[in-house]
Amino acid sequence: MAPSPPTRESVNEWEHFPLYRNIREAIASLPLYFRTETHISGIMATDLHTLNTVLGATIEDQVVRTLNLVRNTWDSHGTYSLYSFVRQAQTFPDILLRQVSSGEVLLGIELKGWYLLAKEAEPSLRFQVTIDACMRQDLIVVVPWALGNVISGSPILFEPFVESARYAAAYRNHHWQHVRRTRQPTDIETPDRVNPYPNKSDQILDRPRADGGGNFGRLARTGMMDAYLQKLDDVQLCGIKTVYWREFLKTFQENTSDLQVRTALERLRQRVQRGTDIPSPKSRSALAIITELEALLDLDESDE
């Protein structure tokens, strides 16, 4: 009989719990406060799926900047005026809430940007950090984003996924060993003598004995993000559900015929028109983008 799944550890008794609660609320409100000077235009529709590779790190940097700019939302009384969010490269966690003078760390955030319209309908991030490297107040945060005008514009953020890093690590291992169906060994090798906020050279990753598909650590494959991802599918971008944009952009690939692309464009247009009897600014924006995509297609044909 498989053991019971892990439970989240309470943070209520932590001396900085009000700060922890406020930071979670600030993270949830990131879509309201996020601003960036980054502007993308002229990218081919067939290359849109690569945007997370191109802009992922930039988005993550700007999220850290935004958290510091909205300090009044998580430290309204100035109790933590000597602390700020800082990003560290190539070690866990990505972000620390740290006091500059003493180096004291209050909590960490493993931050991952996710281009919402990428080919895969789920984040491909891998979280392999062992549970002993995480404090109970540490978080893993996935920030979905897309371009404001779908195929151009500045990045905008959507509701982030926020979870306890310790719980995510424990749930990942439980799923790997006791939930998923496999005939392969399910043993996981756990590193020894691991402490929170490790150095770059420390060995902190759990390693499965067998992982032919390289799927260990993919949180989206464990089921813990299912309800969140389903909710995001219904979020509208320029009047069209993100799930429909993703379906369309999957069609718009380099090896797709012009007829297939035009059929997909017409299907998208019909979805917009069926979705509203009275034209709205959002629906007009969506139809304008579809017209722009058709113009790009006509331009490509004229160049042949």
C-alpha cells in the first residue's frame, strides 16, 4: 500500500509570518504592478514559441525589480527596510530576501518564467532540489507571461503559481515513487549534509535511479498544477482564450501549408465572432491581430 501524500508544513508559527503572508499577496498581485520597457515586434509567428528562451531571464529579472518597487505592499510599516530581494545566478533559490549588511536571509523564492503560448500546454520547468535545501517559508513561483498584442508588444503577466518549495519537493518524490505507473526502478538518491541557502558548488539535487525520459522534477507532470493550468486556459488575451491562441500557434509552424494556416485563422476568427454578439474592444483587438497575421501570410507569398 502506497504511503499517504505529503502535507504542507505550517508557517503560522514563524516569527516573520505576517511578512510571509504579505509577500505571497504581493506575488499574486504582480500582474497589476509589472511594467517593462521591453517591446517585441517583427518576430515571425513560427518563432513565437522560442520567446521563453529569449526573454525568460529578462522577465525573471524584472519580476525581482517589481517586488522591490512594491515594497509598500509587503513592508508597509518599514519593519524590513534593510532587506531587499536580490537575484543570485546558478544556485538555489533564484531570489533571496536578504539584508545587505549582514547577509541574513529571511526567505527564498525559486522563480520560473513561463511563456503562456509555448508549444507545450504546461511549464517545462524542472524542480529537482532536495527537501533539506528548502526552508519551510521558501517558495517556488511560476510566472506566466505573453506579449500584450499576442504577436507583438510588451510582456504582460498572468496569475502566478505559488507553492511551498518543501512541499513541492516532497510531493514530486512521492509522485515519482508511488503514484506514476512505471516498470522502471523508482528509487531516488538524496544528497547528504544539505543545508538551506546552499553554495553554488553544493550538491543539492535529488537524482532518480532511472529516468530515461528526463522527466524527474517536472512539476506540471505530477498533477499538482492541474487546477491552476486549467484556470489559465480560460484566461482571455485580446478577447480570445489562451487555449485557443495556443492551438492556433501550434498550427502556425514552418512545415504548415498556407491552406492549413488560413483554415486555422478562419477558425480563430469564428471563435471570436461566436463569443460575442456585440463587438467589444477586446474582440476588435483579436480580429485586428488575425488580420495582421493574414497580411504577414500574404507578404510571405508575394516574396516567393
